[in-house]
Amino acid sequence: MGDMSFINDFRMHGAREAMASGMVHIEEQVKGLERSVTENPGLAFDLAKTLVESTCKTILSERKIAFSPDDDLPKLFKMVSKHLPFLPELSANEADARRRLSQTLGGLHTSLVGVCELRNSYGFASHGSETQRPVMAGAQAILAAQAADTIIGFLHRVHRQNTVAVTPARVTYEQNQDFNEYVDFANDPIQIFHLEYKASEVLFNVDKEAYRDLLANYSSDEADQDNPVVKSEPSETVQ
């Protein structure tokens, strides 16, 4: 009875963490896999494979690494493994650490191959066969789901920890009032027929990258010296 309760309460953790960190497009797949463990174990193998595929493709796309739509899951996983920096920067050159991590990745790859083979043999959408095959139950389905969850969580965490430092922080217009006033003081309002727009608003909405770059330079200048424009003329902001 306890085992059945555990299966009924099955919830993915690594996949949900990835989902919360930006992979919102896998939400339905995650929920479907969690349900299928008890409701349709055969479907769990298909969804486990699909979820890992989605994760690998997302990581490769975000890192601008080309792949073919026809690439199978083992190939996608190898591509991700090749391009992700699995070791922290300070230990990247330690041979023993690399060897041990390579063994761990080998175990993940073996699990991945096992999920694919279970899917091909017993999945809901697997290839047909001439003889009736045994039906997989919740215990086997949860094994595939847990393996997929572990792989997804690990790959996405490594991907995020390597990109978060170089990914520009989200810039909002409202949080940079001093800079906006600086831009508006230095530039005339934009006139379109009878409509008038602040230069800072136009810059933010039309070319956010330029806004971000100018904001970074402005902040650097502020660290070295006071900005006389904003500090001496705060009342000149165009309303």
C-alpha cells in the first residue's frame, strides 16, 4: 500500500526546476509524465524520452549549437555533453575530477539508453511486434521517469550555472530613473504628429540593447565622477 501511495504522489523535481528557470514549454510534458506513471505506464516511457530530448534541444539552441531535427536522443545527449562545462572553473584541469565525472556521465548515458530502449519496446507509441509484449507497470514507469528527471535536472543546472554569469540581467525602464532623466535632458522629445514621446522611452522600447549599453557606460561614468546633468537639473525631466 505504501509503494502505491509513493507512485500516486510522484512528482518530478529536476524537470520542474528547469521549468521554473525558463523551460516553460515542457510544463505539459512534465504534468503528463507525472500522471502517466499510474494512469498509463506505457506512455511514461515515451514522455520520459521526449522530455530529455526537449531539454537537450533547448540547451543546444540557447548555446547556438546547430543540430539536425533528425538527430536521435543519444546523439543530442552526446552533443550537449561535449559542449557543457561540467566541471567548475577552478577544477576544470584536474584529471582525477574529470575522470570521475566522466564515469558519472557514462552512468547517465547508460540510463538514457535504457529509457530509449524501454520506450522502443514497451512505450505507448513504440514500434509494433508480431507477438504480445508484457505490459509495464507503475514501478517500471517510475524508474524511467526518475532517470529522465535526474538527467534533465543535472544538464539544465550545469547549463544555467555557466550562462547566468554572462547573461545580461533583465533591464526595466522604471528602475533607472536617473539614467532616463539624463537621456531626456540630452535629447529632444520625439514628435510624431501631435504625439510627443520621451527620448528615453523611445530608446528603451525601440533598441533595448543600445539602452542597456548606454546604461552600463552611464553607470561606469557615475562611479568615477558625479553626473552634473542629472544632479543639477532634476526638474528638467520631460513629463
